[in-house]
Amino acid sequence: MSDYNFAYLDEQTKRMIRRAILKALAVPGYQVPFASREMPMPYGWGTGGVQVSAACLVPEDRLKVIDQGADDTTNAVSIRRFFEKTAGVATTTKTTEATLIQTRHRIPEEPLTRDQILVYQVPIPEPLRFLEPRETETRKMHSLEEYGLVHVKLYEDIARHGQIATSYAYPVKVEGRYVMDPSPIPKFDNPKLESEAIQLFGAGREQRIYALPPYCHVVSLDFEDHPFVASKADHACDLCGSNSTYLDEVIVDDAGGRMFVCSDTDYCEGRRAAGHLGRLAAPLGQENAA
Amino acid sequence: MYVAVKGGERAIENAHSWLAEERRGDVAVPELGIAQIREQMALAVNRVMAEGSLYDTDLAALAIKQARGDLIEAVFLIRAYRTTLPRFGASLPVDTGEMRCDRRISATFKDAPGGQVLGPTFDYTHRLLDFKLAADGEVPPAAQAKPQEGPVPHIAGFLNRDGLIQTEAPSDEAPPDLTRDPLEFPANRALRLQALTRGDEGFVLGLAYSTQRGYARNHAFVGELRIGRVAVEMELPELGLAIEIGEVELTECETVNQFAGSKTEPAQFTRGYGLVFGQTERKAISMALVDRALRWRELGEDNLAAPAQDEEFVLSHCDNIQATGFLEHIKLPHYVDFQSELELVRRLRADTEALHEAAE
């Protein structure tokens, strides 16, 4: 692919995106408008994340791409191949080996380090969007720090259901200032938003970039008498036996039989390689033979 | 025993080669050439160029072929290609008053200087399937006349001589560029027109139609609709003068709309404007109606809360590449979020059941 620049975007565009990223890091949680480009994959399929990754990648990087926590989901495969082709960077499925991780809907289980960048794909960056559809209004609300509406929504959840009925894309407050949408990660992942790594959020169609610098203070919104709970399925992983990871529920037969497995496939494989075995797991070598 | 599914990569490759085979169709049927699409599917080519914001008939024809005739997919291919092109400058504004018109009609005047020129139009054809075309598409040559020379003044200009139609304030301000700056509101008229001209034909048509049916009615007359070729000129700093670098076919529509005025301000007609690549008159007329509806504030009209008046609503949703991408992304796996919802609903149900049991 010699017809395209390194990592697809031209250098001017990358510079424009890097400026937006720097501004986003300087004002944590604030949504910075940027002139999102039309990418060769559809809007809504990670164009924001792809542009942020393209602006951050250097030839020495080792890239990991996950969707739903898995490296082998179709769109993760597609985006990884895009950068293999256009940037020629090394890729990996191992969280610990990656220098840049692009993700959709999950934060890896393995704590990230200061040498890593986590790039999120964001569909709707505005945490107030479903309370107020107008951008002109929501920008005003952010500038006035007018977040009462979010608390009213959470309160109404409790009044109706007895508890807060938001299970993913759970809103957070960043450094005591901006309310931010952490992208549609399950709220189980919210505590991991306080991290050593740089976290960048790219929304291509909505033309916004925002960021969490390392060690940034991130609080999930809640009430004193209804504190935030990072919930997950009440099971252990049937493959690696982990009790502390986010689980997918898999239907395994026509009778509705089901099993629970780690959504972070790399973490699960690592545990099995280290000898941990869940309820339904075969040792790793035998599984490959099957 | 459960074996994790690991087929993503191979499945994608196989899907793509199947797609390529389906695109070609029955190999016993001759393959479509780019020139055939360009010449015989010209209106599809025009739509792809207009919504793709790239004037190149061969590339648009290629995109249509590659997209198996799915025009939104073809627009997408053109847009993705367009972003990779270097920009070496901007042309001068084209002068549609110098257009070499294939078609020029006015609904507001019985006749106009130069006459009404129908051109190659579907208007007044009877929409009867022509079964002869299925066997043989050859046609006898159409009658010819000498093309008109010289400038073709705009009909609205005649009205304007008497001050009967509102004058657009001239401006030397560089128009904003939708493809290089993030869309921010409020948008000025140049930006709105830019969004509309590359907006989805169906969406803009629906909005325009809604104004006709009373959602912010602004009763539009087609003051003039013209289709033809204009020269594209560029100033070259090395030469210090403008030279013609090519020509494009355009459809331009100016509507004459209901008048504004009061006891003190003399009554005046107002305008809507549409300008689109290629022969695309349904789109150009729709654009003019929506443009006019969006001008309510500037013309001192009431906000009737109609969709076509709401610039944030119109501009945020008229782009079919954004719309189709976001709509279709719900095909992607969402099982992590669904799992968290599943847990939540189970927990809520357990709470209610416990409550019912306690009551019994």
C-alpha cells in the first residue's frame, strides 16, 4: 500500500488530530471538536478510534485491537488488518506486549501501564445526549456545569426500579469537573478508568475527541445511599475459573444450556496457560486438537 | 466441551470473495463496462458524484460497478477516496449566468428571454414500460438546433430589477468547509447549502415535501431551473490570472417564495437556492425548499418547530454516509453490553419476585 501515507492519514490531518488529543489531555473529560475525516470503513464502526490510533502510531508500536474484549471478533480483525496494511506495525493479542490498544466496549482485565495508550471507539460521546438531543444545549450545560439532569435520571431509575438501571456507558465525573461518557463499556469496567495509561476516546461521526490523562480522578456518578456497584455475572469463568473478570454468557445447546467465559480472551488464555482450569475447560493443548 | 470460535479472519476473507463473485453475477452474461455505466446510467453517476462530493464520472461509474448498484455504498467509496486526495487550491466561484444550458425552465413566467428550453427531461413522458427497450435500445437521432450563444441571465434578476425579490447580501467571506472543520452550530447559510448539496437525496426530498404539506410552509415557485455546463476557473499565482481548468455539469434551482414585509417595509418575495453536481433536478429543487425553510430566523419568521426549520436536525441527519454507517453498526457484536443488561434485568426481576413472595 505504497499509495497511502503511514497509517493511512496524511501528516497534516494527523497533526490536526494530535492537537485535538493534546487539548483533550489538558482538559480531562472535555469533548474537543475535531475535523473528522471520511475513513474507508463506515461511520459507527470505529472511525474515531481509528483516526486517533493513526495519529498516535509510530513504526515501533505494537498494536492490539479488541472488540467486546476479544481479539478475534470480526471488526477487531478488520481494524487490525487495516493497520497491518497501512502502517505495517507489529500486532499482538497480548495486552502486556501492546504499546497501543484500540478497544470497543471493554477495558482489558490486565491493569495497563504507563507505557501504554488505550484508544476507545465512541458512538455517542455526549453523556447528556439522551436527556437533551441538541448539541447547542448540551454544550451550554457542560460549560455551566449544569448536570442536575443526569442525577434526576439516576434518581428516577431508583424510584422506578429500586436501583440505578444503567448497566453500560455509565456516566463518570472527571477531576470533579466534566461529566463524561466512558463509551459503552459495562459499568464493571468503570473502576479501571483510573489508570497509569493514557486513555483517548475518538468519536468519528460526531467529530469529538476526549481523554483521560494517567492517574486522572474518575468517579462514577451515584448517591450516598445508592453507591455505584461494578457488577458482573455471579459466576466463575468456565474455562479459566476466574472469579474476578467480566463474563460473557454463551448458549451452548438447543436445550438452553449455557456457560460463562471471560470476555477478555487474552486474559483467559493467559490463565489457562498458567494452569488454571474452569468447570468445562480442557487443558489448552487438547482444545487446539479438537 | 466448548471450543472458542476462532474463525473471524477466514470468515471475512471468504465473505469478501463470495461478494466479488456475486458482484460479477452470471459469467455467461457479458460484464458491465465503466463506459456503459457512465453513458447509460448517467443519472445514477450524477447522484453518486453529488453526494460523494467528487466530480468524476468515471470514478463514480467504477464505484457503482463495485457497489453492485447500491448507490449509497457507491457514494461511500467515492467519499473515502476523496479524503485521500491532496488539495492544491480552490477554484473561483463558478458563474452560472454563463452556463451553457441544456435545460432552462421557469414556472413563474410564461416565457423568458431565450425561451423555455425543456432539454432531456422525463417530464411529460408517460411512464409506460417500453418493452421495445428490452430487445433493442437503439434510437433515431433527436432533432438538433443551434445552441444559444452568450450569457443566460437569471430569471430572478428580472424580478430584482423592480425590487420585488429580496437581494442576497454580497459577501467576500471565505465559505467554511464542512469536510475540513467540525460542524458547529449555528451554521451560516454557505455551510447549510454545502451540507444540503451532498446530503441524501431521499432525506432532503422528504424534508422539502414536508414543507409543502404544511410543516413550515413557504410556498415555493420554481423561479428557474437550469441544467448545463459551466467553466471551472482557477487563479494561478505564477501566472497572475485565472485560467479554465475544466468544466462541470450543474443543476441550479432558484425558488421564488412567499413574501416578507410589513406596513413600513415594502413586500418582497424571498428566495431558496439549490445547486447540485450533474443533472439532479429533484435534488436541486428539494435543496432550494429546505434552504428556504432554514432561513426562518434571518427572514423574521416564526419558529414553527417544523423539522425542515431545525438546522441542527437537518444538518446532523442529512448525510447518508454518516446515517448508514451508524445505523448498520448495530450489526456489530454488542454482547458485552447486552450481557450487562441481561444481568440487570435478571436482578430487577429477582427483586420484584421477592417482593411478590413476601406479599403472599
